[in-house]
Amino acid sequence: MSPSTRLFDLNTKKARFEVAGCTSYWVVDPDEPSPTACDLRGGGDVETARVVESETFTALSPYAVEVTPTALVS
């Protein structure tokens, strides 16, 4: 996500992902850094995790991966 595409990334892309059948997506705010993981269910999205700085998140869906925000930008 970038300042110039923030609204597009948070709104339009989410709708397009859902139409395409994508069940999960992440939005990464590079300013913090902070990834937010969401699942698309029944016409809406459910935030499944949001981590910042040195917190670690282990995603299980759509595949297993461990993410630590500070490691993404170091």
C-alpha cells in the first residue's frame, strides 16, 4: 500500500479479490510496518491478524508462513 493508492488498495482491490474468488489477502502498510491479514467471507472481510514492529504472526491460510514486520523492511 502506498499513499497514492491507499483508498484503491483498501476498497477496490478487496472487492476485486472477492469477485475473483480469493479467500484471503494481506495489506501491508510500509509506514509502520504492519501487515493485516483478512479472510473474505460471505460478502465481507474478517480481519484475522494485524501485527506491528517485532510481533510475529503465523498464518495458516492460504498457506503456512511466519511474518515479523521489522524483518520485512530490514
